[in-house]
Amino acid sequence: MKINGVELPDLDLLDLEVAEKYEKSLKSIENIGEKVKDMTIVESIKTQCNAIFNVFNDLFGKGTDKKIFGNKVNLLTCLKAFEELITCVNEPNEEIERFTKKYSPNRAQRRAKK
């Protein structure tokens, strides 16, 4: 997967350990909007970017934030990189949904009527 122009290993969310790590990372930023609500702009940028840095470090190893963002702390860049991560991770889920729909009980019932 490519995030902010940096090649990272793909995340296999069908692997239990990876899925647990991913879920834990997402929970850590779940209520970030409420957290930064009354902060100054500087505090808000720092808090949100650090939270995103931590997600990447948790998932791909310490120092990944420096590979992706360098020494720059830019909220828009962080949000775009996070969006890229979520998009890449969700692609296999769509494939699984197509597969499971193919063999859903509804389909089996329709085939039995023929």
C-alpha cells in the first residue's frame, strides 16, 4: 500500500492479530474531535497529528511516521494519509462482501425453488 507516496506493507485485516491491532489503533482516535474541541489551533493540530502518527507507528512499527511525514506536522497531510490508509484497508472488505453475498442463504433459497 502506498501512503503519502511511501510504500508500506499491506495490512491483512483478515489476520486476527492485525485486525486487533488495527481496531485498537482506531479506538485511540475515536473521540479526537471532542478532545480538540476547546483547544487552540496549534494544540489541535499537534494533538490530531500525533494521534495519526501513533496509528501508523502502532500498525507498521516505530518510526513509520517519520518515513511518511518527515519532520513536518501538517494536519491536512495527516488527514489525507489517514484517509488513504482507511481506503486501502477497506478494499479487501468489499471483496469479501461480494464473496459472502454470492453464497448468502437468500441465494440458496432462490436456487432451490428452480
